[in-house]
Amino acid sequence: MAEFEPTIIAFVCNWCTYTAADLAGTSRLSYPPNVRLIRMMCTGMVDPKYVIKALLEGADAVLISGCHPGDCHYINGNYKARRRVKLLKEILPRFGFEEDRLKLTWIGASEGVDFAATIKEMVDQVKALGPNQTREQMVI
Amino acid sequence: MAKTAKIEVKEQGLVDSMQGFFRTLLEKGDINALLVPQRLPRKNAVMPTLVTDPEKINGADPLAPVFPINAAKVVSKLTRKPLHGKVAVVLRPCEIRAFVELVKLKQARTEEVVIVGLDCLGAYGNVDYLRFAGEDGNGSTQKFFQNALSGKGTAWEGIDISPACKACDHPIPENADLLIGLLGVDTSDHLLLKANTAKGEAILDNLKLPAAKESEGRKKAVDALVAARSAYRDQMFEETSEATADIEKLTSYLSECINCYNCRVACPVCYCKECVFVTDVFDHEPSQYLQWAKRKGAVKMPTDTVFYHITRLAHMSTACIGCGQCSNACPNNIPVMEIFRTIAHYTQKAFDYEAGLSLDDEPPLSVFREDEFQEVVAKMH
Ligand code: SF4
Ligand code: SF4
Ligand code: SF4
Ligand code: FES
């Protein structure tokens, strides 16, 4: 059987992590192709339902990545995101989604190397976890 | 120390004495209106009524073991903008807690309100209550309290108070301006009236009622009730967690759900004017359903049932006060309260918050600090 290839949905901030991903690309840094980037104007825009929907639809993990504390272009969107991640990490594991299926990181615009390393590490982690329970299971 | 007084009972019985007290409150309490549950004509349905005329209080029965809606919703309608008058609102403890949350969420105001809270011994579901009340509404209330206060319990002919009430660990309205106490009180003689705030005290002084003392027995009775409720609650948390521990189990837990969203409409703290689940975000393209079906071979219609419930949990479980109106409103008897209260217990604990207890504690999702919850941010190399 072929090795399990996880799908990771990444909600990334336009001003920092998205640029870092771009930089990783233009610098020809290689990172696994398992991640689908969704560009947001700020991590403060990531409503919990986006994360929930992704995990219910069979994504194996979700990454939210934004500006370092103090660097958010909308002042405090990243702090709001952090509270929501705290909240989701309380709720989702109670329904059998392992905690590592949701990750929050701060990756600045110049940190292309960090971006590539984060994705690589996350893919390894999720491979170790195995496929999400919603991949095959019909969710009502 | 809190000021206390007596509402005399004598031979008229609980319901009549209570009505007498409300008449006095309207006449002498320096208020313009009273919001109080009353029996509607001909049927035994009990709904909140806004009363200005002391003569129009003859159906008042806030002790009736039923509350078809959480009245915090109507107090929010009365107070979201200036009322130009003062209103006393008679509420159950869970209605007060919901009101506290709505105030913090800027959906209600405290300025023109005096809260009159009652010790709560629980309520039946709407349908069960109609059977319990039968032809004699007031008599059934009297019977309920006699049984509950004498230790005979609340069960009657195969029905009992709702699971939400059995699990309610805050049955005493300690955060009301005026508290009407029944537990550990000699209710054949009087009810206890206690002022917990300056607002309450001013009214209590106006009413010129005979003095009373909070008895030793009251504390004991309250502790015993809270202990029994907490034990039920903990077992409920355990059983519900087990019954919803993964997606397969959660799916079977919710399998009768028809996405009617009654639970959300009935919930006092799900206050959005337009819930995202009824917007056109969920008017999917017909062909989208086909794609969804193809992906796993089958898709249940209507879709997004689990999605709805988990999202609602994320949006409002930090404000859930455990009133049980969600379960009460469900046409298919899904144990909605059980899952919401269980998850709420953990989400509120995560933010060191307990919904509804104090106006001063900040709602977890309305505030944030620079230095907090570092543990949820993955470390970089
Ligand atoms: S489920 Fe969410 S969007 Fe809908 S009313 Fe409740 S809080 Fe608002
Ligand atoms: S979720 Fe249910 S128990 Fe919680 S506040 Fe809303 S209606 Fe009451
Ligand atoms: S009231 Fe019951 S059937 Fe309706 S949406 Fe809520 S859980 Fe589902
Ligand atoms: S602008 Fe990047 S997280 Fe807010």
C-alpha cells in the first residue's frame, strides 16, 4: 500500500506567512506538497467554523499561521486567533480529533526557511498520527 | 449583612401569597412594571407577562414548575435600549445567569431592572408539564412544592424535572437583587425575602414587610440540594463524553437531528440576529451535493448537521448557562443540553470562567491579552 499522504489545510495571513511561503518558493526551498494554502487578510479572520469544516470534510490537519505578537497589521487579530485555537483545542479532542491536528504558528514575511521547516515537521507529525477519522467515515 | 424579611403565607397557600407579594411590590416598590410568569386564560400554559396594573396579576405563578422560554430573552427585549421606566423581573436562577451573559454581550442592560430571583427546585419539560398541571394549575404548583420541599422528590407518574434541572448546580439566585427563598424555610408560615444588593435593599425597605432571619436549616438544605445536583452533573459529563467520544459516536448521538435549529432559537445566549446557518452561505449549489456524495460514496441530507452543532459549541459554549431550553425545544428528543453543558464545562474551565455568575468576569471570546496561552502556539526552531 502506498504511504499515507496527509492533506493539510493552512489558513495563512497575507502579510506574513503567505509571503514567507512565497519566499520559500522563490528561494527554491523544498517542502512537502501536502499543504493547501488559503490566504486570509489576518488570522483574526479565521472563524472556528473554517477549522471545523476542514476537519469534518476529511482534511488530516489544519494550520493557522500569522504574524508574530506585536506585528499583526490589525493590531490584535493574532491574539484573537490564539484564543480561538485555545478554544478549539478544548473542543475538538473531545470528539476524537487528536490535538496535533490543529497547529498555530507565527511565521514572519522573511521567515521562508521556518515556513518550509514547519510544513515538513507538521507533515511528519500527521503521518505518524495516521488519517483523520473523517476521511472515510460519513459525517452527517 | 444582607437584609431579610418575611412574605407571610398563612392559610392562603404558596401561589396566593406570592401573588399578594407581587401586588405589594407593584404598589409600593417604586417600579413601573413587573415581568412575571402567568397562567394564560383557559390553558395551563405559563408565559412571562409584563404587568403594570396590580389587578392584572391574578394568574401569576412563577413557582409553576415549567418555563417554556428562557425569560432572559424577553428581558433583553425590554432593556436593550432605554425603557423609560423601571421594571422588576421575576426570574429563575438560570434565567438570571443568561441575562448576565446577555448584558456582557451588550444585548441587555441592568440600569432599569430589578431582578427578583426564586429558589429553583426544577421544572418539567413543556409537554410533561401540561400533563402534570392537568385542570388545576395552581393546585399542581402547590403539590409540586409540597413534595419537593418535604423530601418526596419531584417525580410524578413517570415524569420528572428535566435533566438540565437535575444537573443544575446553581439553584439559588444569589446574584438577584431580591431573592425569594423556599429551601429550609417554613413555607407553611412564610417565604424568605432577602436583599442581596443596594437596589434590592431600597425596595425591601419600601415594602415594610415583617422581619425574618435566614435560618440555620436553610444553609443545610441548600448544600444538600447542590450536592445532589453536582453528583448528577458529574455523572452526566462522564456519560455524555463517552457517548460522543469520536465522530462515529457523535453521528449516532445526533442522528435524529433534522437541522431545524430550534435548539439555537430557544437558546438564550445564541443571540446573533442572523445565524450563519440560515444565511445563503448554506444555500449550496445543487451540483455541490453531487460532488460531496461522490467523495465518500454517500452524503446524508440535509448536510452539515455535525458541523452546525460543533460550530455552535465553538461560538457559544463559553456562555452556556445550562438552562436546558435547547433540549426542551428539540422536536426529536435529542439530548442537546447534555452535550452543550458538557463541552461548556471544559471550555469555560479552559478560560477560568463560569458563565452567568458575575457581571465582572470578562467573556472569554471578547477579550485577549498579549501574554497568554503560549502553550497553544507551536514552537519554532
Ligand atoms: S450558532 Fe453561531 S452564528 Fe449561529 S446564532 Fe449561535 S453564535 Fe450566532
Ligand atoms: S445551549 Fe442549551 S443549556 Fe446552554 S444556554 Fe443554550 S439553551 Fe441553555
Ligand atoms: S432542535 Fe433538535 S432536531 Fe432541531 S436542530 Fe436542534 S438538535 Fe437538531
Ligand atoms: S495581519 Fe497577520 S495575523 Fe493579523
